[in-house]
Amino acid sequence: MKRYVKNIITGIMLAVTIGFSYTLFVGPNHASACGVGAQGGESYVPQRRDSTGELARRPSLTKEQALEIVSRHVKRLNPDLEVGRINDAGSFFEAEIISKDNEAVQLMGVDKETGRLMLIN
């Protein structure tokens, strides 16, 4: 009986090793699951809620749109924080994230072309 158990365990371990090796070295390429380009498809930016066409044809974000993007992001993460001043910094907007004590907590950037958020400090 012990001989059969040893053969069964060896067979299971061999099958697991072969399966792991296949998925690691030969298996599907998950990087191309969304096609060519960024994850989510061509030019997909969740903040702009649009995934069609090229971004070059769209007008740049306004200060009000940048404020809406940052405030939605901040409220989702921490409703106790607020958005302070928004400054034009060339290719992006700088938005101050302030606490209820009017203390600057974080500086965030919003890209004018894509609407992507970035941490500045």
C-alpha cells in the first residue's frame, strides 16, 4: 500500500511541476490581454471616461475639470481632506490637498492632455 501512495504522490508532484512550468514559461501572455497600447485599450484614461479616438483631437483640460478629477479622487480615498488651490504648471495642473486644519498635506498633478493624476511630493 505504501508503494502505491508513493507513486501517487510522485505523479501528483510531477503534474504540478509540469503545469507550473507551462504557465510560467509557455503559457498565455497576460501583457497583451488588452491589445496594443496601454492597459484598458487604446488611449484609455479612466478620469476622462472615454476610450475612443486619439487624445490629440481633444481639447486640453480646464481648471474646473482638473478640480473635479482631483476632488473625486480625494473624496474616494479620504473624505476628511479637501482640494485647495489649483495652479497652472505648464503641461499639468498642480492641486493642493489640504486637511481640515488648512494644512497642505499633498501636492497632486493632473495632466492637461490625458487627465492622469500624479503625486508631486
